[in-house]
Amino acid sequence: MELFCDNNLAISIAHNPVQHDRTKHIQIDRHFIKEKLDSGLIVIARIPTRLQVADIFIKELLVARFQELWQVAVALSHAAILEESMRARDQLMEQNIALDLARREAETAIRARNDFLAVMNHEMRTPMHAVIALSSLLQETDLTAEQRLMVETILKSSNLLATLINDVLDLSRLEDGSLQLESATFNLHSLFREVLNLIKPVAYVKKLSLTSHLASDLPMYAIGDEKRLMQTILNVVGNAVKFSKEGCISITAFVAKPESFRDARIPDFLPVPTDSHFYLRVQVKDSGSGINPQDIPKLFTKFAQNQSLTTRNPAGSGLGLAICRRFVNLMEGHIWIESEGIGKGCTVTFIVKLGIPDRSNEFKLPFVPKFLGNHGSTNFAGLKVLLMDDNGVSRTVSKGLLLHLGCDVTTASSSEECLRVVSLEHEVVFMDVCTWLGGYELTVRLHEKFTKHQSRPLIVALTGNNKKVTKDNCMRVGMDGLILKPVSVDKMRGALSELLERRVLFETV
């Protein structure tokens, strides 16, 4: 009798039981097998498989004594099933090992990408800080018309580059799942006013009419991520301005009614309204260049642009709408675009879920810095400021901004120097918070040095690191604020004004 298994291996149970293979011969102890067969016990011969990764995996061949022929048939059937099961097990183990190796490689690649983006984000913000700050300083000097146009071009290009840096980082964090939405009460009507204040100057230059309509039933306050909602609206309205040469742009916002959810354009969107939240519907309509209907689905993919226009008027990185869609999805909403074709304008509509705040808390809103107020006439003459930054260029640029605003500035290039020169006369301490600079430890030591809160200066991080953990660490060690580079004259002016008024200023990251 022979039992066959993998690799054409056979065990012959006869006068000379021999195990043989096409490639090798392995002798099996005949007396051992006979003894086991006579006793009726199962013989297990352990044969190594070809699979060898970390450990050797073993197949098992069962040899037994049988009284009747039908028992042999049943045993052979069971042996075949066992062999198939073991072969399937080995294949599964191979697949699991391959999947585990692929997962480890993917995780390593993601970590490398995130580390690269984090470093590049910080390293790119520092030179961008210099370009934007110095350009904004130059803009406030006496310039000829030609010089002013050149400075404005530098500023516009620098701001576009800064936006691209933010978009790349946002997209990376959205894709790896590390970006979490904030949840706080904010003034919804003020948010739309701020959007208009930012967009109107650009629309005015292009001679575009910009209108907005907020429905009477739109709540004054809402709970959600104000920054991401504003970023989404700005991106959509900004695109409308960018691709419109003439005509008007309208912004409409209202509470989406349950019956409006049964819309053929959004068949998969089936929200369930509750008493604790509502759905905000925003519609932006323009009379611009329009889009080929067949190109619309592509616009929400990364690096996608309006193909009908790119050969004539390429603009943007193609990340804006892709990021908008992800933000809207995180806010449990939906976004879509409609256009009848080239030259017929387009309409962008999105719906997002927002919470309804308790009326008793509406007047206890957390302060969120805007940096948008009209602080042009604010004078900080004589305000004593200590600036700590190890980067010489960044230190010089930030000092120039503060001096331009009338501040009396002292600089330090290290934590130790900062501790030596800081005094009760300083009202604000700006510092970078790089790990090697010890900004967090310095904050703790400043708290120890100035035991009474009213007597110590305000401590504010001025950094290019826009990770959420940076903000959390700043708050944990007792900083009074965080301002992200790059910083222009207007941003620094607004930040100082709000900081001195509120005594706290944490920019959203």
C-alpha cells in the first residue's frame, strides 16, 4: 500500500518500506513502522515543507494498520482531505506573511512620507515667513506705481505658495486619518461676513459683483469646525472668482429641509435630522467659464484641473476641491457641481452637518483669533517685546515686523539667553518652539521665574510647526498663544491687538 502526498512523495508499506522522492531519498525505520502498525497506533512521519521564512513548517503524514479494505479507502480519503487542508493552510500562511510584509512596508512608507512632509512644512514656512513679511513691510513704504505692482506680485505669489504648502499638508493628514475636526461653538453669520471681507477686494479688482444671502432661519451660532468650514467656503468662492472674467457671483446659505434630502443629484446622501443638529446648505453660483459636464467628476480628484481651460489659463494645484470634498465628508455632508457647459457658468453646492448650541452657552463662546480686523491705526509704540528664535533670518524678519509696528524689541537666540535678558518690563515674549530650542521647557521656567501671573509677560509661540500636537503642548505648558508663520505686517498687527485685548491668542492648526 502506498499513501501519496505533496512533492510526489510516497510511503510504501511492504517488506521494504521506503520513502522516496524524485529529488532525494529518505530512509524510514522499517521496524519502527511495523511495531506501530502491529499495535494499531497511528504513525506520524514529520516531513519539512519547502516553505521556510522564519521557522520550518511541518506537514504530517498518517500511516495506520487496517483490518478491512473499506477502512483503507476511508483512510486514503481522509488522508487526501488532510493533505489538501494542510496545503491550504500553508498557502494561507504564505499569504499572511506576504500581507504582513506588505503592511509593514506600507506603514514604513507612510511614516517616511509624514516625517518628510512635517520637516519640509516647517523648513518651507521659515523662508516663506521672510518673503511674505519683508514684502508686506516693503508694501507700506513709498513706492512708485511700478514698484508697488512688483511688490504686490511677490506677495500674491508668496501667498499662493503658502496656500499650496497648507493644502499638501492637509491632504496628507486627511489621507492618513490624522486630521481630526474641531468641535466648538462659533458665530455662523460672522463666518460668512469674514468670507466676504476676504473675497471682495479680489472681486473688486476683476470688476465682479459679489452678493450673499443668509436665510432668516439660519442660526446665529453653530457647533463644528469653524476653520475647516471657512476653508471650504473660501475655496469654493475663490474658484468662482478665479474662473469668472465678468458678471456676478452669489453666495446663498440656508438650513436644508428634510424633504430636500430626496434629491436625485445626491441619491446616496440620506441624513437623519435630530433635535441636536441641523444641515447647512451653501450654494455658490457664478457666471464664469463653466465646465464640460463630462469633466465634473474628475474635479474632485487630486491635482485635477478644468481640462477645457488649462491650456489657456492654468491656475491652482488641483488640490482645493479634493480637500473640500474630504472636509465635507468628515462633516457628514455632500458636495456636487453643476454646469451646462463651457461659457455658461457653474453652481457648487454642499451640505454639512452642524450642531445646535445650548442657548445658555451662546454668550460664553471660546475666543478664536481672526487676524482680519481693521487694525491699521493701531500703534504699539513703546511696547516692550522679547523675541527668541535660533534662526538668524527669521529673527531679523520678525524683529523688523515688530519694530515697524512701534515695539521696543529685544532679541535672544537661545533659551538660556532669553532667561538672562527677560524682565518685568517685557509685556510679550515671542519664541519658536523647536525641540532643540527648548521652547516648552523655557515656558515652564518663565512661569517659575515670574510667580504672579499678572507680573509675567505674555508667552506666545511664533513657529512654523502647525501640528495639532504643537498647539496642545503650548497650552499644556502654560503659553498664552500661538501664531503660525508666515506672518505679514497685517497679521502681526491684528495678532498683537487681539493678544493685548484678550490676553490669549491660539491660532487654529
